[in-house]
Amino acid sequence: MDLPDASGQDCRFESWGWSDESPQDAERVGRERAGKVAQSVLQGQPPDHYLYSDRPVREEILEEIRDADGAVSTVITRNSYGCRVLNCSHVMFVDIDEPETRDSGSILQALAGLFGKSKASPAGDWQAEAVARAEELCRADARIRARVYRTRAGLRILMSHGPADPASAATHDVMASLGSDPLYVRLCRAQESFRARLTPKPWRCGVLSPTIRFPWPDPEAKAAFREWEESYRAAAEPYATCRYLQTLGNDQIHPVVSPVVELHDRLTKSASSAQLA
């Protein structure tokens, strides 16, 4: 969509649309969204750039898992940098980042690390503090149970006592009390689902991120991505995504949550001693 800016020059705005009905309906949604973005920018309001916080994920669906009633409750997708991601409507995942963590995915951060210029984590045991917050939550309500995992750059907490509503205020309060990223909390509300990465980040396995993003523009692009996918799969094989540490509260897992826990633990290799990536 082209609109003139304050100087009379044309500005181009693009937006993706989506639909469960037809490509034509998806195009209509895309045009409407582009128009809203354009008007927002022209009024001096920058658009929201956080991932997919106001739209469905633009990711390839790899697997759909249905509940006992036949409804899709869990979906595995592939995100923009090639990792498998668990999207779940009823099991709460909370990722807590290590303060001042350094991620080699950033070239600037990696170079800073090589020359000794990266910031060290602040004093204090951040992990113990994060676990203590979860323990306090369990003490406040004996029904709550939480599985704690170590990730490469922080902690992951899986609430195993029962299903959770990603759009409810109570869920947001729990996530905030545990120290979850506010933008992730917002994403859960908008998407009405929780997300957890299942496979290692490519650059942590020595593989560059893919340059092609779903949906594929043509068959050649799809074939190129599949070739990248094979190299990533081989490189990621020796690594795990998270490591199980402990359960807070009793060890019982709600029967509705149990299949998701099993799937998550199996695909992340959480019981192994492999290097985290």
C-alpha cells in the first residue's frame, strides 16, 4: 500500500494477511492491516514490532495434537530461525532469562565476548532467586506444582498442576511473579497460547539461520529451505534444549498436562546431559 508522507513523497507499507477460508480473504486482511499500519505511522505512532503479538504465527505447521474431545490443543511449528516450537493452549510455560546473558546469536555480542568486553552477570545467584519465587508461589497455594528446567540462557518453568488459560489475568499474574518477559506475557494473551522452543538455536550449533522464511515464495525456495533443514537437524543432534532440574510441590502431574510434559521432555532431550543450545 502506497501513501504520501508529510513531504508528499510516497511511502510503501506492507503487511501479511491470513485466513482459514481462502487466499483472497487473506489478501483482504493483509490490505486492511497495511492500511492500519500506514495510518498509524503517518500519525506519528510507530507500529508494534514484537513478533506476532497481534496476529497468528506465520510459521509452518509441523504437527497438530488433538485432545480427548478432538479439538486441536497443541501445535508444533517452525519459527523464523528454524527451531521447532511448541504452541499449547492449556499448559503454562514460563521462560526466565539470565540477567545480562550473552547469546552468540548476536555478531556484535560474540565479538564483544572475544575481546573481553561483554558484561558479566550481576552479583548474586539469579537462578536461586528465580527458583525461590516459584517455591513461594507453591507455598502460597498447595495445589500448584512446577517443573524447573535449565536452558542455555536461563530457566524454564512448566506448571504441571493443571490446565491454564493464557488469556486470563490470573495467568498473567503468575507469569509476572515468576519474572517472565512482559512481552512474552503479552504474546500469550494475544495468541491465546503458550510457547516453548523444542530444538536448539541454529547458531549455537554452528549453523547460520535460514535466509528463507515461510510461506515459501516458490518451489525453489522450499527446496533450499529443506536442504538447510537437513544440515541443521544433523548439527543439532548432539545438543539438548533444556535440562530438567527439579519439581516444586509434589510430583503428581495433572492428566491433561501429562501428554504435553512427555512431548516437551522427549523433544527437548531434557533428561540427557547433552550440552544446552
